[in-house]
Amino acid sequence: MLSSSSTAVNNLLLKKRLCFLLKLVCFVSSVLIFCEFLIYYVVIFQCRWPEVKSGAHMGKKETSTSVLKAIILADTHLLGEIRGHWLDKLRREWQMERSFQTALWLLQPDIVFILGDVFDEGKWSLPQAWADDVRRFRKMFRYPVSTELVVIVGNHDIGFHYEMTTYKVNRFEKVFNFTSGKLITRKGINFVIVNSVAMEGDGCAVCRTSEAKLVALSHKLNCSQQKPNHSNKRCSDVEKLPASEPILLQHYPLYRKSDAECSGEDSAPPEEKNIPFKEKYDVLSQEASQKLIWWFHPRLILSGHTHSACEVLHAGKIPEISVPSFSWRNRNNPSFIMGSITPADFSLQKCFLPYESRVFTIYCAAGALLVILILAHFQLLTPPFYFAQRLISKHKAV
């Protein structure tokens, strides 16, 4: 009789322990699923495509087909074999992959632009390391057939000007079908792709080729924007392009003294804003910047490189948007730009990703709660409570 009673008690204790263990597993799993998967949907779901002002005068059907939905991000900096710690790679690359895939699924853009520094060590990578980095990039930034991906070159992809070689440029071009001076026209909208690393102005082989293509493209665009009745012999044999003013896409920003005038929660930290920018390193030179404005008269310039947000006006009328880094490795609050663009107008909206600090806070809070639950289950929290009660009782007795 005692044996059967003892067995029943043991079975009951075992069931309670298994039940408690199951609850702990469910709790930990729920936290992991939320922080590593669901949080991206919760945050990015709040982002909305901006409305184009000129779209108000169009019919609904015409508006939906004529507006190009573009996502613009920058500076993913996929770590390489030299400086890339495996844990850093795992954490930050998972964040970018989930952010990108969630954004594609929820927002369904027509086109995605990545404004350079795709890799962190492209300037040093040997062929095998380069192939491994490209494989990881293609896995992380995979996209459906309904979306187009355009990648612009950055200094970490091919090196700063003094490190840049024809081999590195060709290697990048082969993978991403990138060409400086290339025109991409979608829905009557002209995008000009610029290799800003090659805008050194010193006549190097890559620089000469790049600038020659840009000049030729500038001529085509300028001829296309002239009125039909305007006679110009220089434009008689030029292939006509859509008359829309172009949008410049490049890695380096145009010249500005510093980020002192930049504002917003994702602008440069206060201690960095007043540090002067170095030409041909932090920003393009004044000469190269002026050339691009003269050649193309763009209606918008999109750039990366600084890892922080900034909006400036060039020549008093041409806006340039510096897109912050897409990676937690460079920012606590990464983001990307959502653009609704037509041949005559555009509207931009920023979409923030989950803050790394908030995810870390959730993990810390969950960890603390987990410890309390375990201590309470094993009644390890009881003695301190009894000790407090005895102190209170003694105090009342006195």
C-alpha cells in the first residue's frame, strides 16, 4: 500500500516537472520566435508607401501602373574572412536577411537599389573568399521575379581609388551586371548609375572610361529633353530617351563640408556632425560634384557611404538623400527609403527596422523573468520572504 502511494507521488512530481519544463521551453521558444522573426513583421508592417502629389490628378488605374515603387538601402557590409567573427556574421546577417525578406513580402516593391559597400572586404578578397561572400549575399538578398535588384559599387567592394584595379571592377561588374554610366529606365523614369569611386579626376584608366560613359549618357539625356521643334545638329543622330529628368544613384555623397546641417534621429551623432569631410574619401571632390550636376541636372541624388542620414540641397534646388546603413553593425536604428516615383515627381518615406537595443532589452527582460520563474518553482525565493516577515514581526513586537 505504501509502495503504490509512493509511486503515485513520484509520478505526480514527474508530471509537474515535465509540465514546468514544457512551459519553460514554450516561453523561451516564444521569445526567440518573436525577437528573431515576428518582430520584423510587426515593425515593417507599419511602413506605408508615400503618395505622389501628381498622382492626385490621375485615375486610380493610371496611378497604380505609372508609379514605380522603389526601395533604396545602402552599406550592408557583409563581413569577410579577415575581420568577420562568426558570431558577428550570424547575428547581423540574419538581421539583414530577415529585414530584407520581410520588406519584400510586405511591401512588394518593383525595384530595389543597394547603394554600394555590399561587402566589407571586397577590396581585399581573394577569389575563394569573394565567391563565398557572393554566395551569402545571394542567399540573404534573394528576390522574386516580380522585383528587380540593382547594385551600385562602393569603395569597400573594389577599394578606395588608390586600391581600385580593373580586375576588381570587372569582378564586381560580372556578378552584379554593374556599369558606371549605365542608364536604367523603368516606367519612363531615368536612373543614372555612377561609380563614384572612379570620379577621382586624375585620368586613371578606370576613371577615364567611367567619365567617358557618363559624358556620352549626359549628351543623350540632354538631347532627349529638348523640345521636338528645337533643331540641333548634335542631337540629330542621338537615340531618344524618355524626357524625364534623371535620378542619380551612387555610393559617395556629393561634396558637403560636414554633417553639421543634418538632422533627424538617424543622422550622425552630435560628436561627429562637425568633423570636416575629406574630399575624395568621405565625399566627392567639389570638382567631381559640379561635373555631375552640370552633366545631368538631376532632380534627385541618392547616396550612401556615411552610414547616417542626411538631406541637403545642391545649387539651391537639387535634393540629395544620404541613406543610412542597413546593418546593426553600423547603426542601432537601421532603415531604408521607400520611394514612389513617376516621370515628373517623387515622394520618399523612411522605414525603420527593429532597433538592436530594443531586441536586446526584450531578451534581458525575458532572461530575468525566466530566472525568477525557475527560482520560484524550486522555492528558492521563499526563504528571503520568510526572513523579511520575521524582521517585520520583530519590529512590531518591539
